[in-house]
Amino acid sequence: MSDSALRLEGHERRLLLLGGLAAFCVVVFMTVDAGGKWDFVLPFRARKVATVLLVGYAIAVSTVLFQTVVENRVLTPAIMGFDTLYLLLQTSLLFFLGSRTMASLDSRLLFTVEVAIMVVFSAVLHRWLFEGGRRSVHLLLLTGVVLGVLFRSLSSFLQRLIAPGEFDFLQDRFFASFNNPDPDLLIVSALMTLGASVLGFSLMRTCDVLNLGRDVAINLGVDHRRTVSRLLAVVAVLVSVSTALVGPVTFFGLLVANLAHGLVRSHRHVHVLPAAVFLAVIGLLGGQLVLERVFSFGANLRVIIEFLGGLMFITLLMRGVLR
């Protein structure tokens, strides 16, 4: 048997293992301590699982595709200012509309507006950064840092002007939460994610060519500018959906994307993307199970994810991945 065949079988075995672990987490999360109350437990937990699957899929796929476009394993869409934009957006809506008006608005309308604003922001930012020749990794990082500081400063300024009761309402919308998903928002999010995924999967093989570098891809016949624009549109929709649905999770995409590359040991997106999605599901559902059953909600999953992701980010920087 050839070495390439052995490598392919290795990829398949790892993907099957990760897929089995993800399925195991789903089954355990749905059934553990149900106590026979299936009529209540299954629908309630199914909404949580659907939210985790949708958000994990969106974060994993968007991060892998974004890293393919920028040709770097350190950068993620979250680092480019999406999270702080979400905070500024929520703060601005509360400041100008008030908590009562926000609570009375149709959640689907509010969700669509948030996604649309973040998609437009992404389109403008990416068009400016990727227009023309080769982009600079340092420019991308500097832009993300500057925008993050700007959005965070504006958010802090507005937060100082609102009443304490309004601020409490705002704080609840700042932190990623999978505990009480809105079924209507899940349907809208799923449709948006499906539309973006259809476009993304049509470019799967082209993404493999992009891994070879911009010049090589162009020499092999890839319309680089058009392909990058399409991929960035997919990334914008996926990141916007996940952020608007559960709030910001800054380093989670960096964590699962780099773990996927390390475990699968392949540059083909047909291997890396499923592995990243499976790892996202395992991390979110497995972590939630541990917090609920072992620590009795004594810890915050988001804090743990950000801590591990931050360690991954520092490790990659120290290893010289940023070039």
C-alpha cells in the first residue's frame, strides 16, 4: 500500500474518531440525568444542542477559511474586531432605544439588523485590506487592534452615560450563552448558515490551491481576487451569525482550527474543516457537560475557552507562526 493511501486512511481514522466523540457528546448531553421526563427534556436540550452545533460549525468553518485567505494560522475573524463591534452595536442600540424598546422588538428583526451591520462592516474592512496586491499580516493585526480599541472605547463611553439598571440589561447580552436559545433565531441562523455554506463548499478545492500561496494559485488559473471576495463573504456571514446568536467567543475559533490542523495533519480542507467542526462540538458540549455535572455550574465555560485559546495564541506567537 502506498504512502499516500496510508496517509488518507490516517485522515479518515482521525475524522471518524473525532466524529464519534462528537456524536457521543451529543447523545450523553441529550440523555444524562433525564429521569424519564423525555417530553420536556428532549425538546429543551435539543435547542441547546442545535445552538451548539450551529455556533460551533460557524466559528470553526469561518476561522479555517479566514486563515486560508490570509495565509496565517494566528489571525482569526474575532481578532479583526468583530467581538468589539458586537459590544458597540449592543451598547448603541440600548443607548438610543432603551431596554424596554429592545425587549419589545421582534427578536428576528433585531437579529437580522445585527447580522447585516456586521456583514457590511466586514465587507468594507476586507475590501480595503485585501484590495490590490499582497496584504501584510502586520497591517491586519494593527488594524484589528486599532478597531478593537476604538470600538471598546466608544462602548465604554456610552456605558458610562446609561442608567445602572440599563447596564445590567446590557451585561446579559455581552457574554456567550447557550442556555436559553430562541427557536426563531435558530431557524433564521440555520438558513443564513446554509446559504453561506453552499457557496463555501463550492470553493473547497480552490481553497486547497490557495494554501499554496497567492502567486502559485494565480499561476494555476485561480481568479484570486474573486475567490477571496467570495470566501470573505462566507466568513462574514458565519461570524456575524454566530456572534449575533450567542455573543462573542474570541479565541475559540483559533483553538479548534489549530487543533484540527495538528490532529489531522493535512492541508486539504475536506479533512481540516470537518475536524474543526467536530472539535468545536466536543469542546462546547463536552465542556458544558463537565461544568453541569462535575462543577454544578461553578465555572464559566466561556472563561475556560478564552483562557485556553489565549494560551494557544501566545504559544503560536512564541513559536514564530506569525510571519
